[in-house]
Amino acid sequence: MGKWCIGKIEFASKEDYKAGCRDLKRIQTLVAGVELDDYREAAELDEMLKKQPFLFESDLGRAFRGYLKDKADGIRHPRGNFPEECLTVGKAAKKKKVAAPKATSREKDGRAAMRAGRMKLRERDIGREKGKEEKVYGQAVSGARGGSYSQRLDLWEEEEEDGEDYREASTTGSRKDGRRKKKKKRVLKPLCILAGFALILFSLYKIFSYDILSYISERKMEELASCILTQIKPEVSEAHRIADLIASGMYTEEEAIGIAKREQEEKQEESVTEDGILYRYSVLYGRNPEMAGWIQLEGTVINYPVMLTPEDEEYYLKKGFDRKYDINGIPFMDARCSVREPTTNFLIYGHNMKNGSMFSALLSYEQEEFYREHKTIRFDTVYERGEYEIVGVFRTQVPYETDQEAYRYYSFIDTQDKEEYNAYIRYVKEQSFYETGIEAEYGTQLLTLSTCDRSIEAGRFVVVARKK
């Protein structure tokens, strides 16, 4: 049997085993009060589980589904490998008390004789001690007969105290135990107080450290945004340039307009470095060449660099632009993407942070009103600028590896197949919360933004857009 197993079901890793344990708790909760041998009750439970296809996470859950299906069909001994004994785990078994055998008359007589012997020995010891005390007391009294009344009274008081000491001697052991317990209580009480105080301090640290680290991360992002370079606008407007050309007498009005437009377009073209990097991102790219581009959604906090590390896709999951620990991480591309030779789909992942940073704002797209005010997303690669119109917005779950029929939106990165491209667009449209009216034809560059959605188990919130 493997290291990680429940009954006859083995698990490949500790994580799979933990998922199996979670499924086991769910199963035990579901079957509580249900008579599975009654096919009608089993069928009712089976129908309910059909409406919850993502309830179980592991092979144990799937084996239970098969077991339950057989029970619903009236099969008393299901054919699967589900460990039926797991259904009773955790239920306290009522232990029957076994009556002690009755003692015989001979044994009773022997025990009575032993008790009588012990009593005689105890009485003998007490008599000896009492005789000694009387002897000492008689000597003391006779010596004090000629003394005063006060001296005899002191002697009686001393005798009475001795008597109390003698009576207390029989309870010495129990008093020692009591003192030990009191000592333990005195030690444990301050320890408990210290432990509670330490727990409070740790909780405060976790709360305030999260806020502090989030604040530091936001300031870093603002500093990065300030490093984006902007080109200087031309000093002479297009209208003034046309007027100057006409005034020179060398060009007609039509020729002057054409020349002015060409000059204006040349000035407004994005300049690039020798490596082909856009001038505006040249400083940031120089600081970290793993930068793939910059994403921005007007009116929200989304205004971040996007990283690409093909060797380690999740490198920036908990790291900042400077490659140091950052609680917010930084948006990053799927390792299969490329911006130098653009893949069909740019798939970008980002955290859904509780402080509202990173891709948390994407969840607002569930409301159509928010979409109407934010129809366009700006995503520039370090080589080319781009604006994207939203095709669809949807919520989904990451399917199990064994679920081969489930569509995996994150598997679509690059294709030369028109039908595969169109199938992805159809899927996005079918899953979308609302119709955006934007279509995408084969060959159009796509942008997919993905973040976690805690409203469902293993949930993902996805926004898909096409390049204008």
C-alpha cells in the first residue's frame, strides 16, 4: 500500500491525500442519517450530487459517486474500489461494559480475613504510639505537680498542639499533593497569560504588517509608473504648418495639407531604441529585461508592468519588479506566450488582493454598467502599443486533471487553426455575463486577463479582449 492512501485508494502526493481527506469529511456529512441500502434514499442523494459536479476534489470523491450510483441502482455490493468502511469513521462506537465475574464464597472469606488482619496490625501500632505518649505525658505531669496553675495549663496546651500535629500526620500525603497542584496552577496561570498576550501580538503583527507591506508595494508601483517616458509634443501645430507652406508660395493648399500630415505622423510615431524597445519603456526595460509590457485600465488601480519568465512562470507570484519579496506580487504572462513574435493570445495572470490592488478591479466587470464605462484596456508590449476591446467576461472553475471533457480557457495560447480560434471565441461568448457586441475574426490579436475568484471553489474570473 502506498504512503498516501485511504482504504484501497492511493494518492500520488500529499496534496492529493489532503484533498481526499477533505472529500472524506464531505462524504461522511452527506451520508449522515441516510440509509444507503435503501435504493430510494441513495437515488435521492445521487440526484442531489449530480447538481454539484465540482463538490469533490479527489479520486475518493469520484469513487464514492460510482458507489452511490450502484446503491441507487439496487446493487447491494457495489463494484468500485470505494472503501465502504470509511462511511462509519468518526462515529463513536458504544462500548458495552463487561460485568466482573462474581467472587466465590471461599474468596469472600479470604478477603474478609485479610481485612481483619490489617485492622489488628493498625490497632496494635496505634496502641504502641498512645502508650509512649501517655508515659511521656505522665512524667511531665509528675514533674510539674509542684508547679503553679499556669505551668500546668501550659503543659495541657502543649499536649493539645501535639495532638493536632498527630492528627495532621495522617493527611500529610494529601496535603503535599494539594501543594503540588497549587504550585502547578501558579506556574500555568502566568504561562497562559503570556501565551494569550503573544497570540494577540502576533495577530496585530499579521494585520498591520499586511497593511504596511501593501502600502510599500503601492508606492513601488507608483515609482515605476513615473519612469515611463513621454515624448515631447511638436511645437508647431498641423494648421500652422499648412499655413506656412501655403504662404511660401511653393505649394498648393492640397500639397501643403499632405506634407503637414506626413510630418505630423512622423513626429508622433513611437521612437524605439536600437534593440527595438519602445522609447517610453526603455528605462524600465533597462532595470529589468524580464518586463514584457505594461497594462492599464483607466479609472482603476490597474496600472502595472507585466513580466514574462519562460523558465519559471510563477517567479513574480510573490516578488516585485526589483525581484525582492512583495506581498502583492506583480502581473505575469503565461510562460508559453511571446511578445517578440506575438502569440495569438496574450494570457496574463494577476492576484485578486483583499486590499483592492492588482487584478481585483477585474471582478467589477461582472456588472454590465461597469463594462459600459470601461470598454477598452490598454496593453503595450515593450515593442508595440495596443488597445483592446472586450469580447466577453465570465467566471469559471479550474477543472480536475481527470476531467478530459472540460474546456480549459488557459490552454489557448497560439494557433494557426482557424477553427480552434473560432471555438475559443464561441466559448467566451457562451460563458460571458452579457453580450458586448464585439466579435473577433481569425488572425486578430487576443488578450486574456485571469485572476482568482473566491466566490466558488478553485474559481477564476476571466476577461477576454481583441486588439483594435
